[in-house]
Amino acid sequence: MRRVRLYDSLHREVRLFQPRFPPRVGMFVCGVTTYDDAHIGHGRFAVVFDVLARALRRWGYRVFYVQNVTNLDDKVIARAGETGDDPLERSARYFRAWREQMDALNVRSVDHYPFATDYLPEIVDQIRDLERAGFAYRAEDGSVYYEVARFPPYGQLSGQNVQALRPGARVELDRRKRSPEDFVLWKAATPGEPSWESPWGPGRPGWHIEDTAITGRLLGPQYDIHGGGIDLIFPHHEAEIAQAEGASGKSPLVEYWLHNGLVQMNGEKMSKSLGNVASLEAAIATAGAMPLRLYYLNAHYRSPLDFQPEASLREARESYERLRGPFARVTASLASASAGSELPDALAQHANSVVEQMDDLLADDLRSREALALLFQWARTVNELGELSGYSALALESLAAPFRWAEVTLGLFADVAGADAGALDAAVRVAIDARSRARARGDYGEADRIRDELARAEIHLEDGPSGTRWTYRPSSSDGS
RNA sequence: GCCGAGGUGGCAGAGUGGUGAAUGCGACGGACUGCAGAUCCGUUUCCUGGGGGUUCGAAUCCCUCCCUCGGCUCCA
């Protein structure tokens, strides 16, 4: 099994990845709160952790990947109240949109998307465990709080000093709490809002408890990987550690804490509360899902990533075409390949070496940017060969290998046609032959008419020294 | 104020002690084309925030200053 290294936010260093029970890997990622449209930042964490799961599976690990869905919280309720929606129906609607966007982005590695409200029994059980262990207390109104002072490691993940938090401007004064840093586990019901029965009376879960209740049930009291945006470290992930370790008595909850950097818009974090969001759905429509995926993977996952509304998407489309073009040509040639020449040994070996190097890069804390740099170089190598129809199927498979690696591991090229390319090629060739005859007799009007007509079907012709080549290049839906 | 991550060419973004500082986008020139496009070749005169130090050698290690971003109970 490949040597994998991952940066762990708790230990603050890159560590050799050793799951508790290899080859099995339990992986949990904080998902979305389904109260509004997802933005580009949400797409980033989804793609980054999709690649992690894909890569681990490629290397022989058996990954169970859970991504939760916060389908009920203060924001869902608040937004539903504004619009007159039923909160849970609103959530269901936005979750469907999220899944559609995930499908478009080729995010397929998530095994299970648990909803918070499907885990009420587990949530109640965990709060009772915390009560029994002395970490929780009941307030007069029926809410239950976590008493942070009872959990000395609190602050270890974020490096926060709990005492220093006290004067923090945003720590609200709440008379129900024994201490300002305490956080709510169970919120007493408010009339008109969804609520569930519990030993403490009707209410609903606090923000942090759903994750640890879900992971406790699905992944156990201790598991391997927990991922999420870097903005969740405090207080959310800190609270998760306090809850899970307090309730189970086992430490550590998680072996490897992974946090992705945030997408910034003109130098500032993209967030709904700042109002500077770019909709994920719109970006997919404008740039295409695969170029967007490339955009995410073209930076290291822990770095901040700047989003420039016009430039970023245009660049993503142009660079993606540079990769997709040669791969699509190899695939098309492969579909009709029979006998032909082989590659020089050095080139075939180079293909293997590129794949090996890309695996190594990804295994070193997901250096996707550098793996892509190699893939761009390989694209150039393939382009240098020119016409591909003279190569054998074996040779073409060698040429395809680095692209196929990216297809499987990075999840790119979901839009590159495969098996039916041969039939399409035969059909397009008929039109190309007719146009060639027109050009030969100097009838450029007819030649351009055929080319324009094919262009309307998004098939683009290119005349070169070795004849006419065609590519299928879908334009974006906005037509820009 | 406290905790954390950063400052690299026109832009995006790698590289964290040693061959010419990747890769992509953009721009310019050339080849190819009936024109176009794609592709290839070349150019973009050369960019590591300022200062100091360690070293034969620093973008990379140390010190210091400046600046940016994130967190400090809404957050991917």
C-alpha cells in the first residue's frame, strides 16, 4: 500500500497516514447546511475530499466516506420563516440541488449523506452520556449546555486559550450559561419551530451535536479522517472533540484532521454573511463542471484560492480544453484503432513514469497542482505526435494512461466520450469527406457551409498538413 | 489583543537549502490553413514584500519590520 502523508491540523504537521484498521478508512466531512444556494466555496471542499477518497481507494484503501447534511438549524428556520417555507421541505429542496451539483462535478465518492434530523435518538443518547459523565448541565428553560471547563483539552485543535476568549466581542452574554464559552447541546423548543421530545422536554439539537452523534453511530467513537473548511476549526470542530471524547471517554476522536483553504473573492473570504458569494450552480453553467473542477485542483487544497468572477472561469475553461483536447483525440482514435505502429519504448515508459509520479505527488498531502503540471506536459507530448490514427491500440492506451489516471483519481474528463466515439467519428468523416471534395474544386462556400453546420452541433473542424481533424467541444450554456 | 496561514512574473498558482524558479492563462512573433481554429516553435528582456543573519550556496533556515487573509461562538 502506497505511503501516504497528510497534514493534520491537530498535530500541525504532515504525518504518515496510518488508519486504525487498514485497509479500512473511516472518513467524515462536514457538509452543507441546506438553507440556500451553494456557492463556489462549497464546491471546493466537496471536490477536494472527493479526490482524497478517490485516491485512497485507488491505492487500495477501503474508504467509508460520510458527509452530513445539516437540514435543520437556526438559519434554515430563519430563512424558511422569511419565505414562508416549511423548514424541512426547504432543506429537502436545497439538498436535491446540492446533489445535482455534485453529480455535475463528478463528486461520486460519498457513501452516505446522513440528515441531522434522522439521528435524533443518537443525539439524545449522546447528550445523556455527556450528562452522566458530568460534562452537561440543564438550564431552567430546558436547554442543555456543554460545560467547557470540564474538558481541559478544549482549545487544543484551534490553539485558542479559553480564558482569552472571555473578553471576545462576539461571546454573547447568556444568563442560562454557567460560562460564556459553554455551548448548547439541546435547544429548548420555541413555539412554531420544529421540535422533538426528549428527556429535557421538547427541543432540537444544537449545532455541533449532530456530527458527533452521526459519526458515533456510523464510524464509531474513534475514526480516521475528519475534513472540512478551515473556518470550522473553531468552535465547531473543537466542540466535536469535546462532545465525542467526553461522551465516549476515548481519545483521540479523529486520527487526522484535514482542513481545506477558503475560496476568496477579491481577497476576501467568500461567505453568505459577507454577501460576496458566487453561486456554484451559475459557475457550473458558465464554465462547465469539469473546468470548475480543474480550477479547484489547480491549487493546493490548504491554500486560499482567489476567485475572479470573469478571469477565473475563463482561464479554467481554456486550460481544461488543453487537457481534454488531446485525451479526446486519443479516445476517438482508440475507438477505431486496429493495427498500427507502437510507441518508442522511451515514450511508453515515460507514460508509466508520469502516472507513477502523479501518484507520488498526490500521496504527499494531495499535491494536485503539481500532478496537473505533469499532465499538462503530457498533453503537450501527445500533441507533438500529431495525427494519431497510425498508432496501435496498445500505443494509444499508453498515451491515454496519464489522462485515465486523472479521470479516475482527480475525477476529470467525465465529459470525454468513450465507447461510441468510433461511430461518431465515422459519421463526421462522411461530412469531412464531402467538404474536402468541395475544397478541392475551390468551392469554399460549400466547404464553409459544411463546417458551419457541424459547428452548430459543436463539432469543430481543423485543417492541417495531415488532413482535417475534428473535435467535439461543448460550448458553455451562457454562450460566452 | 490572542491563535493560524500567507506575501513568488501581466494574472492564477507550484516549488521550502544546490542543475536554467514548474504549470496554466494572457500578450507578441513564426510555422501550418483558402480563411479560421486547434496545434507546434520562439519571445514575454526575467518575479521570490523590506532589512539583517546563518551557509560554499537561501524563494526555501533564523531574527526583525511592513502588509494581506482566516478564526476568536453564522460559516465549506
